[in-house]
Amino acid sequence: DVKFRKLPNLTSEVIDLLKIGTEILILEKTENKLNYNGIESPFYKVKYNNKVGYLLGGLISLEKKEFKNSKYFFTYKKIEDNYSIIIRHLNEKSELTENISILETYEFSIDIFDNKGIDNLENILFVNYLSEACGIDGGGIYFFKTESELKKVLEISQVSDAGIYWLEEKLIFPKDKDGIKGKIVYQKEIGNYEDEETNWIEIKKTSRELEWKNNDLFPKLEKEK
């Protein structure tokens, strides 16, 4: 329950208690702020059910994604210099589960897919890092939604330093181009520029076929960064 208050502070009268998934209309941002989950967050003036009051910004979802009977809500958390994304999943029975994962960058998009041909999965969620500079990770985090949980499955990296090296990891699902039925193909490519004058480039490629069994990927990947 989120407290919908008459004024933008924690001692103000509570107008109502709002459940997760409640839709509100944001009217304006106030100057009143509070540290919440390690982040300085303003109070917002909002409208709900023809009532006007205030909510702390850290309690308002940055975005909502829906897939069939699943709803996903997203917000941030910060511990020291590390940002994390909090993903809350709400099913058709209004049962709530939560997943917290550290982010490599706070610039990202959130993509949602069907099961891409993987049995015993409802859908796939991908936190897609937006890399706009050398040395910034442009990979992301895969989450698989099973019948009982939203599970963080794998982090992939896509990073380069112009003229020095690059690292690219990706997953190919059965429904993707070049996909294999019943398999998730993991591919990694590492390249190094050894000598620019002679165009000397060394590339190492890895490809493995993985399976989704008992709510986990097999075999386990020994990842190097």
C-alpha cells in the first residue's frame, strides 16, 4: 500500500491507500524531496479517483509493461555508487513478486517478448542497455517468467574500445533467425586490434547450445569479462 497524502510530506494526512498497479495522473513536481532507496526523490502532485494529493516519486513506477495476464512495474534503488532496477510482477490473481538487479548503466530500455519458442516459459523480459560511448556496456539482463517466478537468467555484455578491442555476447532463441528448436544458442565474440598498420586483428568466437530445464539454463556458463 502506498500512502496518498494531502500535503507533500510524511506527516500529512493520508487521503487513501493505493495498491500496486493503480493508475494516477501526475499534475506537477514539487520542490519537496526525500531520500528513498538511496535516491533523492521529489513529491509529485497527482490526481486519483477525482482526488488531488501527493505521492513520493520513488513510489511511482517509471514504466509499465504488460504481457497477457502479467503486469510489470519498474523503479530504481541506489546503494553507494551502484544503481539497481526493481522489477515488480503482478499476476492475474494480484500476487506480487519482486526482483532486484544491479545495473551496469542507468540508460536502458525495457523489452518484453513472448517465450520465443522455449517451452515452460510465459514470456521473456530484457533490460537492454543503451550504449552511446566506447567502454560503456551495451548488453543487458535477461529475465524469464515461469509459472511461479520471474527469474534473472543471464547478463550479456556488448562493449568496445575503438581501435583496441571488442566483446559481444548474444542469445539466439528458437524463433529467431538461425534459431534451433528446443535450444538457446549462446554466442560470444572477442576481438583485439593487434596492429593497425598491418590490419592485424585476432578474433575468438564461442558458441554453445543451452537448454531450459527445471527452471534453469544448462549447462552453466563460466563467464569471463
